[in-house]
Amino acid sequence: MTTPKLLTDCQFCSVISKENGEDPIGTANPCSGWLVMELPLPWTEERFDSDPILQPIHDLFHELYDQGIRVAPMAIASDREYSIPGLSRVFYYQRPASTFAQFEKQEFLLPPNQIAQLAKALIFESANLPQFEQYRKTATPIRQLMVCTHGNVDIACARFGQPIYQILRQQYASSSSGELEVWRCSHFGGHQFAPTLVDFPTGQVWGHLEPEILEVLVQRNHPVTKLRSFYRGWSGLSKFEQIVEREIWMQEGWDWLKYHKLGRILAKDNANEEANWAEVQIDFATPDSRVTGSYAAKVEVYGSVISAYNSGQALTTVKQYQVSQLRRIT
């Protein structure tokens, strides 16, 4: 089916999800790190299987997945302002400790054919990392928003992601004095929540974004509760921990982003992510460790909605969860 016909005939998965009131919380893929690589377009399955630059990277991440190594790959498209011809940027956002507030960034600028070997060195061959020191850049403490526009995976990401990217890139990044970068990125899960983005260095994931909410998301100048329905979760936590963390954040406000956090599942009714309930504890500490404590809560199913994981494909029933018995433990 051609893209124009798909645009006119199918129902976008993200439209179905939003119209049916699907809550995006708990859908950020938990990971120990994000490897963000500037890679040539198009990002098609055929090209990842055959391109001499893309194919080794594609194989590496299949290997990591098979080994249970939770490092999330992300491709970003070259940018007229940010990019340097003939070289590629690589950002490695890594979990610094078990309890943390944001991912720590390493940055490299290197020939594209060196990316696969650098990725191996960063993730599990650290003895080889010194050979890439010549490409290392000083990791500037800026904010980076990665907006999914990857229409080759699902057309909804291109249809709804591109306009959000343009607003963020032209209205916010261009006036930030270099403190904010906005990149077009590849699929990172959850296209039924398009437009969706990852916010670094926090590692927070957002979805169902609307133009009018971007001011709050970028500037953080309104009550955080305005962002509740757009928050997919923090990638430093697992599904049920993410659901509880949102409730805490709504109470604590913006300062919560600075708190070091650790989540724990105390109990649930079965081992998989389709459990009907889970008991969760979130431990926290302020940056100076002068205030520490925990929150305990129970997450329970309260109903379901009809959604679609992919545009133009079958509908499915998705459980919806709510937090009960949230209490702070001093």
C-alpha cells in the first residue's frame, strides 16, 4: 500500500488511542542507557540489513537484546546546524548508579564507519574505549529533545511527529542560546502515542503531545499537573514503578526532577507486565541527601480501553491502571 493511500484509508493508531482515552503512563521502555547515533537516512529494515554502516549496528543491538542488555538504540537524523559533514555525533546516556536523577552523557564526533565499534566499547568492551578518545567531545550540560518522526515503522510518527518537531526546533531550540537541541529520531516504542519524544538528560518519555502543551514541557513554567496526561514515564523505572512515580511527581512538583530515585516492586499477582496489581516502593533523596524517604503505593487495574498498536491494524484491549494507597514513609 502506498503512503498516500495509507494516509487516506487507515486509522492512525495514535488517533484511536487518544480518542479512546488510553493513558500513556507506564509505557516508557526501562533501560540502563540510551545510545543515540547520527545515522544516514532512510532508516528502513532493508537498509539496516545491508548498509555497510547500519548493518553492523543493527546486528549489535540484536545481540544485546538476546543477552538481556538493556541499552536502548536510537538513530538521529543529520541537522543543518548541529551536524558536521562526513562525521557523526554519538551520545551515550548512561545510568550512573542504582539511585539517580538523570542519565550521564558521553559525547563523540567520529566517522560513521567507526560507530559500531564505539558502541561495543561503550557497552561491554570498555578496554577498547581509549582508542576512541580522539573522537571524544566535552559533554555539554544541555537539554536534548528527541522527537520520533520514523514513518518507516509507523506512519503516525511521521504524520504527527513532524509538526511537533518543527515547532520545537524552530520556536524553542532556535531561541535557547544553545541550551536546547531538538533532533528527529527513530522509533523507540509506543507509536500509538505519537507524537512522542524522549527528554534528555532526564530520560523522561512523552506522548500524545499537542502544540499548546509544549510551552509547559520546555519551559517548566506552569504546574506540572498540566503534563499528567502526556507523560509516558521515566525510563529509569519499570512499568508499575513509572505509574507510581507520576503520582509522586504530581504532588512534589518540579523539584522532584532533581531527586535521586530508586524503584522496587514489593509484590504483584503474577510475574509479567500484565499483572492486575502490584505493590511498589519509590525511595528518594534530595541532591544534597539532607531529605530522604520513600513512597509506598499499590497499582491496580481499574478498567480497559480499545487501542491499536499499529496504524491500519487490528484493535486490541489494553488494561488501564490507577494508584491507590499512596503514602509517604519518612
